[in-house]
Amino acid sequence: MRIARLDRLDAARCAAWPAAPRDDAPAYTRRDFLRGAAVLGGGAIAAGLAMRVSSAEPLATMPVPRHDHAGGQGSMVFQSGHTMRGARTMPPGAPADDQVTYREFDMTFELVEHEVLPGVRFPVFAFNGQVPGPVFRVQENDWIKVNITNKTEEMHTIHWHGVDVIYTMDGVPMSNQDPVHPEEVFTYRFQARPAGTRFYHCHWGTPLHMMSALHGAFIIDSPDDPIRRAFPYTRDYVLMLEAFDVNMTRQGIDDLLSGMKQVNQLIARRRPSHLAHGFFRNYQEFLKAIDAGWRPPYLAGMANPAAAEIRPNFFAINGKSFPATMEHGHIKIRSGEYIRIRLINGGVFDHHMHLHGHQFWKVAEDGNPLPQPLRLNTVPVTPGKTVDIIVFGDNPGFWDFHDHKESQSRNNGVYPGGMITMLEYEDMGEVPYVPSISINQ
């Protein structure tokens, strides 16, 4: 068994992961793509017919699904005098250590100060103290064990976005696990599948925690990758797209730490109440609490709508806004080379990534290969989505790669900034114009 600490990765290492080409891979032909498209189209027609038949059912006769399980079973929160501070939690459902061979990693939740640009620093929750979190690079069907230690005074979880995990490892608080309490070590165990570009993020207080840095790439490789067969790429880049509301994050983390201080004091005295968390066994218990005078926090929020509004003022790639995106160099390519760029939206806003001077192929969405590549030069990446593109080196030069929603190519309202990087050819030799940096136009 190998235990690895996912250590701090600088922006360049986080972005670039060389992959060896497979010379013996069979060609992925246009016929293969068309055959896949035909199968997909037939499924869509069948689904449409089923929908029309179903919609003829009167709504009143449709059965209401119910489950027979009592709410809150297995949760420590509803047990008298509970405390999970400092606990070691091994959730059930995965094979034991002697049944499979795990690749084991250690990770932490930490509160750090992050610099998105020189002079712009703000507090964030971060995996292993870095923004974005470390890149996982594993093989399809590997068994993965991640020991996560909470070094903050707030609660967290990890959701393995797009990975078909065991349900007790899915990281949705109170749906399939208790949140990870301060000083607690929680162990996730699951099989890495299916192959593709996936990611991970905190699912507790998601608008704040995920948006404000608790996110990272989870790449599952496969020796039988149809994208590599079609496009024998030799370099592989990962770009996490981020939207930071610096003011909301500062205020939100301050408010959270103030509130959690009181909750943690109750936990330390073994006198916590599920009402302090806002947890309930079921909807009926929630209604009874309201009838008894408990006031839901969303009613207080209605008096101050601005408190919940997210207004990002810095947009970033791998934790940095332009021109800090240039600190560790550009996306590199050579004439005649294929490269793969994996775009991951780790925030809550849409982005439209545009590459100058090239028509690229969109080859995967949500980590899953497309039945037929799309020829584009601008691709939308909406929240929770991953998009893989292939670029072929056929036009030497220095080329902008940026969010074409230009209001998001700004730093605190000043253009240019935000999500701007560059595709640079390494084999140009002497060039007539070498880029410089402009930060105010």
C-alpha cells in the first residue's frame, strides 16, 4: 500500500500534466464517431416517445414515491451528547483494506489567506492550504482512500463530482454523511470510475465553500482512451475556472467563524442541539419546530437580500487573475502537436472560453467523450461542468485564451484582467512581436 501526501503544487504543475503518447493505439475514425452519434440519436427518439406517452397520464393518478426508513438513522447529530470533534470516522459501504488494494492520500481542510493578485488577499477555506486544491491523477478502476483532516473551526465535506462513488462517500451533508467536524478525520473510500475529467469540492455551505477555493481537479485516466486514439496529444493541461466575490467571502467566513464558535462550545460541553445546526430527521420534524417557535434562518435573510447576493469581482484561472496568470508561463504548444486542455468550472458563474487564431475540437463534456467532436473557437463552461478541448498546432504565434464574457475579463471592474492566459508556440525562433502586459485599458 502506498500512502501519498498531496502536497502544495505551484500553478504551473497544477496546470500541466505530460502524458506519454500511445504509438500502438488504433485510429479513432470518423465512422466510429458517426456510429456513436446514430446510437445516441435513436435513444433520444425513444425517450421522446416515452415522454409523450407518460405526459398523457393524469397528474392526480401518478403515485407519490415514499421510503420506509426513519430519518436520521446513523447520524451522530441526533444522538444525545454527541461530539465528533477529534473523531476518526470510517463510513460503511466500501471494501475493507484487506479486500482491495487502495491508493491512499492524506488531505486537509485549512483556513488560509490567498493572494489572487498582488495587493489582493482574502481568507479562504482551502484543500491542503492551496488554491485550487491538489490535482488527483489516478487510473480508471483504482481503489482510492482519502483521509481528510479538518483543521478549521467550520464543518466541511467532499463531493466527488462526476465520479460514480458508493453513496456513503458522496459527500452531501445529512443526505449520506454527517459533516466533518473540527479536528475530525474522515476517510473516503471509493473506486475511480468512469474515466474522464472530474473534480471535487466541498458540499457544505457550497456557495461560499466551493466558490471560495474548496475545489480541485480529479482526473481519471484510461489506457483505452478514445480521445487519445483520435487525437494523439502529447501534453495535457488542467484549468480550473473560478469566480471570487472577495467582499462576500471575507464577510461570510467572519460570520461563519463567529457562529461556529458558539456551536463548537456546545459540542465541547456535549450539549449540542440539532436546532443549533438546523438539522432535522424529516420534514415533519422541521414543521413542528417552526410551530414551536423556532425561526428558520432564511426568514432573517429575507430582511437583507443583499446579504445573499454573490457579486464576483475577481475571476481566476488556477487561483490567479491576469496578469498573475502569466507568473508561471503560458500554455505551451509546438507546430504539428496536439494538446489537451481540460476546463473545469469551480465556481457559480458561466464562462465562455475563446481561443484566438485556432479552431479547436470539443471532445468531452462532464468527463464523457462526445460521440462526435465539435469544431469551435469559443466554448461555454457553465457551473459544475467540465469541458475537454483538443488544440492542434497549426498557426504559430502568441494567442489569447480568455473568457469572452468580457465583464469577467476584469479585475474589480478594471479591464483587462480575470480569466486571461495565452497559448504560446515554443518553436517560433525569431518573432516580430513579443507580448508585454497591459493592466488598464
